[in-house]
Amino acid sequence: MKDVVIKKIPIGTDIEKLLGKKPLEADSSAYEEYSHAANILSQRFKPRAILKECSVKTTTGNTILIDGHVYKSKILKHLLSDNQKVFLYLLTIGDMQTNLIQTEKYLVNSLKLPVMTSAMRYLKKTIQLEQSFDKIGMVNPGLIPDWSIEANQIIFNTFGNTTKSIGMEITKYSTMRPLYSSSGILFEDLLDYCECQTCPIDACIGREARFVQSA
């Protein structure tokens, strides 16, 4: 399967869904301001993703091969089986022009994380439906205990110059640009695993399960 560029990932403008635990009165001035910020995001941001279908090859120890690249992680080895189909991905909500007034900048910035979370859920759902997976799992470098952020470099290398098509780049420290970007692996979850169980960031807006130290 060739690299697939998803050029259009919709940005939800439902304020209640975006704000989560911050409900606002529909007729309040704050609601109107957040609605305006959500419209700015919808008009000026262009969330994009690249996907690549790959096959897993298990090896000795805690290593696996995906598209010929070595990934070392006990958790990955546990979750993925030999010859299993997986999808490497890169996702970003992109950069935005800065010609906004101060209030607009503040509100737009406060909505970037919810929009990123929404885009990730859309990407997962898209693959789940297209592949007829009963349940889909996601793992990200740096967010599970034994898979370091340096694995971002491996994922980027897999896509080569295709990363330019969605405006993403990686630094020598393995962080991604634009800031609100993500990389990882999507797979059919046969073990009822949720990455959130291994992540201690309680305040994460995208949390789907409670942190479990022994997960």
C-alpha cells in the first residue's frame, strides 16, 4: 500500500464537545467568543494525516520489525503479532496565520488541543471502519513506558519526503513541528488495550481510560 494522504480532516465546531468539562451558557458572550474562535480554527487550520499500511515481523527479545525498521518495546511485542497488519501514521492540525487580535489568539490557542484530540479520534474511526476492525488501538512514541520519543525518527524515516505533503518536520530532539502533531501506530486491538492505562497525565482531554500502573 502506498502512502495515503488524508487532506481533509474535519474540525468540529461543537463548543460543548470541544470544551468538555467547561460548559457555557448558549446565550453568553463567552459562548459567542468561543464559537468565533472555533470558526477561525475551522476556516484556517487544515488537519492532515499520512498513513502507511505495513506488516509486523516479530524477532527475538523485545523487538519487532515494521516496514523493515526495528522497534524495541516489550509492550509493542505484546500487542502486535507476526504478520499483523498495522498502520503507521503522522497527523498534524497545521500552522495558522498570526493576524489575530489578542483575544482571538488566546481562545484559538485554548482550542488547539481539543481540535487535535478530535482529529485523532476521526483518524482512528476512519481506519476502524475501512478495515472492519472490532476495536482499534493506538500507540505513540514517548507515551508508553518502554517506547521512547526517539521512535518518532523511525516513523518519519518510513514516510521519507512524503512528510512535506502535510507540512510536518522533525527536530534532532525527535520532537515534531508544527507543535500540535502526533505520530504512532494504529492497529486492530485484540487484547483490549488502551494506551491511556500506561499514561499518568490525568488532565489529558483525550483520556479514554484511567491510569493503571501495572498495565
